[in-house]
Amino acid sequence: MAEMSVLRIVYHYWQTRQRRKRWNSREALERWQEWQVQRHIQWVRAHSPFYRRLWNGMSDGEWRDFPLIDKRIMMEHFDLLNTIGITREQALDTAQQAEQTRDFAPVWNGVTIGLSSGTSGNRGIFLVSPQEQDAWTGNVLARLLPGSLRERHRIAFFLRANSNLYESVQRGSLQFRYFDLTLPMERHIADMQQYGADIWVAPPSLLRMLAQAAQDGKLTVQPSKLISVAEVLDPLDRQYIQQTFQQKVHQVYQCTEGFLGTSCEHGTIHLNEDVVHIEKEYIDDERRRFMPIITDFSRRAQPIVRYRLNDILTEAAEPCACGSVCTAIERIEGRYDDILYIRPLPQRHSDRQADGTGADEKYIPLFPDLVTRAIIAASPDIQHYRAIQHDVDRLEISYVLPQGMDGKVEQTIRQRIEQLCTGLGGQVPQLMFSEYDFVPGPVKLRRVERGWHI
């Protein structure tokens, strides 16, 4: 059984490498995707009662018009959506027990079960069969290993919760070690010194702390490749980490719904469109920011078809120099829920009402990237920052400078936020400044966060 698993991993590793060289045009990729998606939909329709009912009366060729689903719908219909006969209660019990005991070895009939990192009331359950696990492993290794599969590497993987999916990376000459983010940073540094990993995979907030430990002389091992996962890679963190270790920070765009993107040798994130089809739901007039609607034609245990993610991606304005026909992403801004909103100026609001615009137009969106730029442009010495909007009229900002809080920097940030809001025709919320106190660990860092609901 183990030998069969290794063979599958090697097969998918070489398949992935060959696929990435296959298409010489975007049109060729899209034709191939269409064939893959329709073949997948035919299988899903036959094996998932939920999708069969959802798509009733529509042909496979009309799949782009199928109703959208999201995490809420997927969890509500979990029992009939998955194709392996496991109930939501069974899956949740298995996953929660693993998180409580920190023993992630148990599976359900060979299927890996995990939880997304959302809040307890909004957590998703994901299922991965042994075949899908091997395909994922081969796919990841083909995209992320700096050399051949035969070369020796020691991988350090920093995660909030381990999984059999991640443990499957350990094969042959590859050594893998899981670092639990719930443990103290001092222990991680000591273990990294002893382990001597050359490939580091971690959230950027954790990579930044490792870089700080290196600057302080507490961590002397050097990575051959740095890979950012789980959180948005902020420009400040990227610059600090790259300057410390003198190499690019690569990115993986991975969530429980799919392995969606990886960065190329130039550092540009490309969507993994050889395993997932991604529709773009544009959300601004510039038509480069979009929410991805994914159809993963490589997953069968828990089919993901026309699933709307909550992420905000910005498409690159120019093709990447690497020549890939897969969509290039300029940045991952964060979640749609973290778009801040401000009140329109009174005259503008009355104009909108006169034009017959709806209730959704009573606020003006303030995209996370705009807030980020306004803050970090205030001073080249800013090391950390956070912006949390508590309600439409209150925005709290915290930041770190080498010499501590600075009145001039605070004034500059205030001026830039005011310019940003008024330039959009909106009212400036009350700005409050506080000490930065975030510590990397089990909770994801969100540099720009909206803490209220519209």
C-alpha cells in the first residue's frame, strides 16, 4: 500500500511538471480546462446527491450557469455533498478530537479530515481521500521543491493544525517536520537550530519572527527557500524577511477549498489552473480586483464546484516574465469581509439617493490595499502595523517604530487616511492610535480588519 502511494506521488509530480510546459497559449489551456471540468461534472452528478439535485434540469455544458455555493451551503449540505458517506457530525468529532489532542494521525476509513482556520461558528470541514492526498503531495513537490525530487531536503512546516495531508510530504530523501504554532517561539527557535531545515514554510508573521531571531543572533541556520502561507504577505514583512535572508519569499495560495496558486521563479503568484478552474467575480470599477469562484476538477471526496471564496485577489496588469499562461496575481489583499467602509459625504449620498441607487450604496468601500499603502507610506521606519475598523465611524491604527510611537508619523498617517477618504468622496472616520500588541501564533494576522457587519 505504501509503495502504491509513493508511485502515485511520483506520477503526479512528473505529470505536474509536464503539464506546466504543455500550453503555448491561454486559449489552449482554456480548451483543456473545459474538457476536464465537464468530465468531472459528469462524475460528480452521478455520485453526489446534493449536486445532482442542485443541477437538475441543466446540462453539463451549462456548468458556468450552475448556482454558486459557499462555505455555509457546503456545511449545511455536507452529508449529501460528499461522496464517501461520512456525516458532518462524524467528520467534526474526528477533526475536533485531533485538534484537542494534537494527534493528527486518525482518519475516517482512510480519509483525512481537517478543519479550516475560521472561527468556531464558521469553520469548514474538509475531506481528502488517499488518492487525492498523493496527488496533492506530487503537485506541491513539483511546484515548490527548488531542485529534483531525488535531492535531499529538510522541510519545516509551521501550522496551526497538522494534517495527514501535510505529513504525506515526507517521502524518501525528503524529511518533514511539523512545528505547532500553539507552542512558544523560543522552543521553535531551539528546534530549528537542531533540525537544520533548508525549506521553511510558515505564515509571514512567523517568518518575520524567525528573521528577527536571525538578526539577534539566536537563529543561525539559513534557509534555501522561504515559502509564505496562510496569511496575506504584507509588503513590510516581505521586505524585512528578504533583506534578512537575502532571498525571495515565495508564496503558496492554499486553503481548505483547494491548492490555488504558487509563485514562480520571478516571485509572481500564478493560479494553479491545471488543477482548478477559477472564474473571476470583479468587485470594483478598475476590474482587476476579483473574488475567485473555484471549480476543483481534481477532487472527488468532497467536490468543489462553482464555490465562491471570500478572498480579494488583484490580477497583474502585465504578463509575468516567466511566460506562464496561467493567471498572474499581483497581490492577495485579504478577505472580502475586510473591505472597510466609510460614509459618503452628505451631498454625494443625496445624489445617490436621487439617482435611485440601492441601500448597498450608502457606504463607500475602502479596499485593504489602499489602507496599507496610506499607513506604510507615512514613514520608511514603520516595522509593524494594524488597522481595525470597529464601526463605520471608528478606525483604530497601531504601528511600531524603532524609537516608539512618533507624533509626526501619527500626523502623517492621519493626513494620508483623510486624503484617501475625501478623495473617494467619503467622510473621515474618527482615528484612534494605540500600541501594537499582536503576537504570532494560532490566530491569523490580519493587517487590515473590519470588526463590524454592514
